[in-house]
Amino acid sequence: MQPPQLKHWLLLFLLSLAWGFAFYLIAIALESFPPLTIVNIRLAVGAATLCMVMHWQGHRLPREAGWWWRFALLTILGNLIPFSLITWAETEISSSQAGLLMALMPISTMVLSHFFVHEDALTPRRLCGVMLGFGGVVVLVGGEALKGIGGSALLAQLAVLTATVAYASNTVYAKRLPPIDTVAVATGSLSVGTLLLLPFTLYLEHALWVAPSFNALAATLTLGIVSTGLATWTYFRVVTDCGPSFLSIINYIIPAIAFAAGVMFLGESAEPSQFAGLLLILAGIALTQNRALRKKMNNP
């Protein structure tokens, strides 16, 4: 595992944009497609996109049966469980509350990584950084997201928390995979996910299908190409190079990007407390990565 370099921070930023923008694309896609259908289309389009990339690079999918069992576990933990749980949860709770709960993922990831990834131990400094980052997300999102925690929507809140554990488990498992080309593992996992989900989609939602609008179709295709296909490839590249804990801070970066975009492009007002939240997020990220940065400076 190597210390994060500039290219990894750039990839993490691009991944944050792809996943953060996905919420907007999903909202448009829901105008014409039911939830499972959206997930199935985005997996299929993502897999097709990466098949073309893999062919262009001259790679191929592994033939060994063991790899296909690994792909199945990766897609169940990283796609099917969290996509389904979060989509359902947002019918019961606000997106801001879901985003706040998702910000707990770095804690789950660092705990799991401490036990299962040798070079990714949880230190007091890193734990402090995680807590600072989460506190920054709370301040940035606002107190409204805290209302109703543990109330009538408890089941939906637990669903989001379960999704964070699934994401964290997938990230740690991906780091422990035998060496393989990242585009191959991304293509394989999305392809298996498409096939596993298809029977459920056909059985549960076939009767709900209607002719989609152009906007909904365009949003769904973009969701598949960018936020699923290319994003999954980037995800495996980052976690393979830098480990689960580095990847997990994306859940702090996405709210920060959303805040900055709202201020710069939508003319939204910014409260002083939100800038304080942004500083807490940056401080938390710095603490979690401080050891890696020192190691890089000492070993250029």
C-alpha cells in the first residue's frame, strides 16, 4: 500500500463528483423508471462501458471460477445491498439525513481495516481525524438532519447504517484481493451484479415499466456510464493503491463539494457555521492522512 499521491487525490475528487452527482441523476431517472430497474440499468451500462475499456486496453476477464465468486461478493456488498437499502431509505427519510448517516462509513472502514489490512491500523490520531470530519459534516449539513434520529423512521436509518457497513466491508475486501487488473475486477463485479439483480427486477417491476422520457433515459445512461462504470473502475484503483481508509474519506468530501457548488453556481447563502464545518472536515482529513504524508516526504 502506497501513500496517496497527487493523482490519487485527483481520482478521489473525480469519484466524489461522480457519486455526488448520482443523487441528482437518480431523481431524474425516477420520473420514468422504478428503483430496481434504475439499479439494473446502471449496472448493465456500467459493465458494458468497462467491457469496451478493457478490450481497448487489451485485458480480459479471468476464467478461474474462484474469481467469479469474488466478483459476486464484491457486487453484493458494494452494489446490490447499499444501492437497494439507500434507495428505499430515502422514501422514509430526507436525503440530508441519509447523507449524514453515510458519513459514518469512515468509522466502520477504519475499524474493519484495523483488523483485516495490516498496513492500515487505527491510531488515536486517525480516530480523532475521523471524528473531526464527521463533526464537520454535521455542522455543514445542519441540525435539521439530526431531527428524527431514532424516531418513527428508525428502520430506514438502520438501513442506511447497514449500507455503510456493506460499503466498508466491500472496501476492505477489495484491498485483500489477489493481484488483478482493476478494470477487470470492476467489469466482472458489475457484470455479475447485473445478472444477479435481473430476475428480481423482471419479477417485481416489469408491470411498472413505461416509455421513458428523454431526460430520464439520458440521466439513467449517464448514471451507468459515469457514476457506475467509470466510478467503479476509479474506486478499485484508489482502494488498491492507497487502502480502504483513504478511500472512505470520500463521504466527507462529497458534502463539501455539494456545499461549494451550491454557493458558487446556485447562489445559495453560506452561513459562518458552514465554513466552520468545512474547516473541521479539512482538519479531519489532514489528521487521518498525516502519517502517510510524512512517510511520503521522508521517502520521496
